[in-house]
Amino acid sequence: MGHDIMAQNGAGETIASLRYTMSDQNSYEVYHLLDALDCHGGVSGLGRCLDFTEQQIEKALKNYNKDQISYPGHKEFESIKQNELLLFLKQCFDISKKEKSVQVCFG
């Protein structure tokens, strides 16, 4: 169990992904930023896929705050996870800008 979050372009190719263990409370941040809390099933995503517009991803990027992701006592890992989420959002933004939307699947 865990959260496997994948972004796909219009051709169905995975262009970005995130992984959180089932007990990682930081998984909520990506769902929150994408306004997709109804896709969070606790220990994993619910297997739903949603399409996001450029404006929705841009809003998520504007609301991104690295301080919302915290792994006390593990600063190096914390930094890696903060950067992973930011990169994921940037890659989603690039595709949504090019293709007018990006699909994100929450598994």
C-alpha cells in the first residue's frame, strides 16, 4: 500500500510521478494543492484520474510551500521530497500549458 501519483500527457505517457508510503502524512499536501482530497483513500489513492487545466496547476504552484512538507530529524530526505513535489508540479504545468490539460492519477 502507498500513494502512487502519476501525471500523464495526452498520449497516456507518464511524464511525472510521486510516491508516498501508506503512513506518510505528507501525501496529503499534493492532494490538497490539486484540490483532490476526495481522491485520498488514507493508505493509498483511490485509483481515480482527474484532468487539470493550466490554471489549476498554476494555482497549485503558487500555493506550494515547501514548509508544509516535514520529516523531523531527516532534513536531507525532507529536502528531496520537497523538491520532488515542486518538480512534479512544474512538469504538470509544462504539459498543461502545451496540451491545455494534464491527467493525474491517484493510486
